Amino acid sequence: MSIWSSLKNADHFCSWAGIVPECKESAGKKMSTKIRKGNKFLKATIVECARAAIRKKDSYFYARYQKIAARRGGKRALIAVAHSMLLAIYHMLKKLETFKDLGSNYFISIDYEKIKNKNIKSLENLGYQVIIQ
């Protein structure tokens, strides 16, 4: 029985590898935890791959790392990048496709409308009348 036949989806694959956070909640409060136990060889390898991937400045993984590290810190951001890489690997192997990097400005293009509306609302709160042409 191969590993691929026992995995249901990409999230199950990441959980098997141990690159998902543990869920610790008590009385409605979420508490900080470490990542789960999993395949120690795959976990070590994917984290080292994530370290290498965040060094390339114009890549999706660098942009994801920067976005998360600003809020949560470098180590959590590194694990998040490793999780993203595992998701990509799962889908690449399942669909037999090559990797397509989304680019460093992926998050800017996704959030463009949100940023525009936020800036318009800020100007209107200051008393300006905004007309988009």
C-alpha cells in the first residue's frame, strides 16, 4: 500500500508530514503551540527548502514569508511557507504538472480592490469627496 493511496487530500498530506500547527484551545482562547509530530525526515527537508525559497526576492514564497513574518514572526512564517510548499508539491504530484510561481506581487494583485476601497474610505473620513474616473 503506497502513501498516496492512504492520503485523502492535501491537508491530510501536510498533517502526515507534521507541518501543521496543533490546535490548543481552552475556554474559547486559542493558545500558542508548536507544530505537530510527523515524518521527521520530510519535515526537516521541507523546512530547509523553505529557507532556500524565501531567499529568492521575486518569488511567491518570499512574498508570503514577508507578509506573515511582519505579523507573526520569522519562525512561524517559515513554517507557513513550508506548508505552502507541501500543498504545491501534493497538487503537482497528483496532477502531474510543473510548478508555476505566482510571483512576488501576487498578494498585491489579489488585495488591489481591498486596498483601493480602504484608501477611498480613509479619504472620505478626512472630509474629501472621492470620484473614481
